[in-house]
Amino acid sequence: MSDATLRRCSERRTIDLEQLKSDPASLLSLGLDDPVLRKLETYRLYQAGYAAEDIALAFGFARPYLYELWAALKSGGVKALVDKRWGSAPRTRTPEREAHVLRAKALNPQRSDADLAAEFQMDRSTVYDLLKEHELQDLHRVLTATPPTSDPTPTAPASPEAEAEKGGARSSRATRPCS
């Protein structure tokens, strides 16, 4: 049997998701916005004869992804459709937490990024970025640096002749003697 005979030729049809929500045969009619149900519905439509390209277009998936998804469904069951990244830690950079980190650094400039990150349950690089944004990253250096000394006698700009003798400013060709 050749590859051409194994290839599935489905009739091309437009899929309307809103219409599927009112179709009792559709899993979307349950009214749940569940990613697993959406993935199962793609397989149901494929088995009903819809083209994979139309399904991908309607659901916003890439066609190769759908084939991978359906293969995982066949081999691993519905559990294979569950997103394994669920339950990840929530974002830890909130305005309140940022204010606490900035206050802690301002009160004690010697504290390290790692120390602040551990106290406020944030990633060290996040604390670094936050302090850098507010120009507090090198606060300990600013506070311990020696101020520049000011010389009470200002230096007057040297004349062009004096600069030329020192080898400083160059005179123009017109005023330079020819050799």
C-alpha cells in the first residue's frame, strides 16, 4: 500500500467555535473553559471527518502539534493532555514586595541581592534587576565613596601659544612656519 492511499483526505469545512458550544455532541457545550476539553474536542472533530488544518485554524494550534497531541492521547490517554506546567509558582514580583525590597536595601545598603532574595522569596536576579531599575544596586558604593576634592583655585584656560609649546593644541597650517 502506498503513502497516498494511507493519507486521509477530509473535506475542508469552516469550524465555528460558538456554534460548537451550542452543539450537544460537542465537549465545548459543557460550558467549561478547560484546555483538556478543548484538546479532546479537536480529536472528536478529527474523528468526525474534519480536516486537521481546519481544526488547527479554529482552535489556534499548529497542525503538527495536533498530530503530536492525538498520538499522545492514543498512547497515554487523557492524562497525556494535561499541561504538566500547572501549579507553577505565582509571580513573586508584586508592587508591595518590590516596595519592601527597596525599603530593606535603603535601610541597610550593605545587604546583598542574595540575602534580600532569600528574605522576600524572590529570585536573586529579580532582586538585582529591581535594584538596578531604581538605581539602588550599588548604593553601598555610593555611600562609602570619598567625595571628590574641590580645588579653590580654578585654572584659567591656557593661551593657544602656551598649548602649542606644551605640544597640546595644534595650530593651523596657515600660522605654522614652513620648513
